[in-house]
Amino acid sequence: MSRPARAVAAAALLVTLAACGAGGDGDGDGTAAEPSAARPSEAASQSAPAKSSEAASAQAELIGTWESEGGDLRLALRADDTFTEDLNGKQAAYQGTYKATDDGFTPSADDGARAAGTLVDEDPHPHVELSGYTLHPR
């Protein structure tokens, strides 16, 4: 696994673990299963700004332009969480926002269309799978 892929995986794991710990021990009373599980310094490091920077690092590998082999689909993912998709020669066929997920991203177009994209981090050729297309970095 490449160094960026390990960083994305580690960031995703930290975000997931932080989210799991936020609700307590799962019995609905909001108490932690083990009071000594998180020291104050650890709790401070799991604050919202830290999650935002982790999400940003997880997103970093997605940012850029991805294109299918035949050029039928071109996807531009930007750092401001917006995307533009050119499809079958139509520029900006879809545009909207996207959210980085543990294994890829979820684009939501302005017209309400949604999809699930998967980042496949295979050395030396990472790619994105989206709507039946395989997209490579451009």
C-alpha cells in the first residue's frame, strides 16, 4: 500500500473510532464503557478541528481530475468539496458537492442525482470506480 493510501486509511480509521466513541458505550445512557479509556489530553486531540484536518487528509488523495480510458467521463474533484463531471462530450453534465468516505466519496449533483465512488488504491495505478466507469488520474 502506498504512503498516501496508508495515510488515508489511518485518517479514516481515526475518524471512525472518534465517531464510535462520541456516543458512549452504546447503551443509550451516554456514559463511556471505560472511564479511563480516554485521558483529557487524548480527548482534546479528538476535537472537531482535528477531525476536520483528518477528513481533509483523507480527501487529499481524491482531489484532482479523473478520466475514463476512452474519455467518456471526466470528473474533477476540488478541495472545496465541489465536483464537475463531463459525460459523453457534455461539459458540466453534472456538478455539485461531494463528501469523502472511508473508501471513496459520495457525489451529490445539484439536480439531486447521487452516486457512490470508490477509490481503489492499487500500486502503481490507483483509480476511481464510479457509475460503471473506471477513472484514472489525469
